[in-house]
Amino acid sequence: MAQLRQDHQKFIDRGATVVAIGPHTADEVAKHLKQNPTPFALLPDDDGAVFAAYDVPSRLMSLGQQPATFVIDRTGIIRFDAVGAQQWNIPSNATVLEVLDKLGTS
């Protein structure tokens, strides 16, 4: 999330909204945000409903929820998705910003 925090303004400049979702309870998210504030929303998904809705699997070998990145346009259509096996599989912010540039979000 450090990279998202660092590049948050670049997403905003392109008209995007960043939302992070974690497989945690609301209390766990609140505790995390108290210690690690973010300029974007961090939402809980302790029952896995959001992950299931976007077909993001949970695997023991990936130490829990698999990382995923989605770009969803203003009409609700997924324009980019990447689901990885480990945290290092998350696409770079530069990659996602390039997708936004191609979509002309601003």
C-alpha cells in the first residue's frame, strides 16, 4: 500500500478513485488505519463477499487472500484486471496509470 500512498495524487489527477479492500474485519481495518493512515479508502471484506464477486481466490499457498488489481470504469465495466499468486504479482502503479491514460479517465 506504500506505493499506492506514494502515487495517490497521480491516480487522482487521472480522475480515478483508489479503493483498497482487505480480508479483514472493520475493527482490524480501523486499527490498521490508525497506525497507517491512507489517503484512499480501505474497506473490510471479512466474509470474502467482494473477493468472491470478482473471482479473486483465497489460497493457503499465497498466505491468504491473493492480490488483485481492477480498473473499473464509471459505468461499472472492468477495463483491466490482474490477479496474482503473491504480493509481488501486483501490477506496478505505472502499469495501472498507463491503463488509465489509455482510457482517458481525466
